[in-house]
Amino acid sequence: MGKTSEKTRAAKIVALLAAEYPDAVCSLTYEKDWQLLFATRLSAQCTDERVNMVTPGLFERWPSLEALAGADIEELEEAVHSCGFFRSKARDIKACAAVLLEKHGGVVPDNMEELLALPGVGRKTANLILGDVYGKPAIVADTHCIRISNKLGLAHTKDPHGVETELRALIDPAEGSDFCHRLVMHGRAVCTARSPACEKCVLAPLCPGKTNG
């Protein structure tokens, strides 16, 4: 399939998902930019549902970057314990809060280079911030995005950065962030990992990886 026809098929997939899920929103709840940054860190190897149960108490106990930077590490570990990998996550949150205050005036950076320099921040988190907070082109290659993009034939690797690169070549930059949110929604509602409901999937006619129907 040529690059033009690949882009055409990708655009059809983007349009079908947009019609199916018009409200493309991040499933993590937050009020401040830095709260999204830390909620995303907590979401690694953890469900967004669990993170959303933890963050209200976390941000009530430590309502500012200053509070988090000065938090007792054992108390912070206990607060995020149920999200798994609690020691590294607590350490990263505390350290990141300090760096945001010391190097960025308490403002979450708006570019990939500075975001990736923050403790505990990888490309997935950086892209989420760039897309959701700053409205910049972004591809958030989370587990749903990687799995479904491969199934659709839009990507051909399980490496997150590789998936990001392949999708950037196919997806309109203005649509990338919303597209990834919609993949998450679709992956939870229809194209689940264990039992995809291909018979009711709007993408089935365009999906080489469909398992039935």
C-alpha cells in the first residue's frame, strides 16, 4: 500500500473514531497542569481508574508543588502505594516538583526536550502534556494506542517511540492527540485486548486484524 493510500485510510479511521467518540478527553482527572503530569506518572503499570481514586487525596494532602517538594517521602509512598511501584513513583513526584520550582518557576514546560529532562517523565507523559495542556501536535503511545494501531496496520512495532513515529507520518498533526484519546476509549469499550467485539466495531471494514465478523 502506497503512502498516499495509507494516509487516506488513516484519515478514514480518524474520522470514524471522531464520529463514534466526539468528546475526546483524557481519562485522568486533574485541575492543574502539574497534577496531570503526576497523575500520568502514577498511571504507569496502573489503571487510570485506580489513579483517579488516589489523586484526590494526594492533591488534598499536598496541594502545591512546594508541598510535594517538601513532602515526607514515606508519607508520599503510602499515599500512592496502591498504584504500584510506589517507591519510584513517590521519589519521581517529589523530585519533579522540586525541579519544576527550581528550574521552571513552577510552570510545566511546553516542549519535549525540557519535559523529558524532568524526573520520571518519558515520551508518553511528555506528549500528553503537549497535547492536552498546550494544544500542540502529540501522539500518546500508551498500551491501547500501541495495540490497536498495530491491529489496524497503522503501526508495525510494539516500541512506543516507533509507534509514535509511524503515526506521526500518517495522522494529521491537528488530530493526533484526540485520536490517541479515542483509541483509549475504543480500546475499553469495543476493541478490548481479551475479547474484541469486532462485530460491532465501526473500524472493522478498515481493520486487517479483525478476529471475527
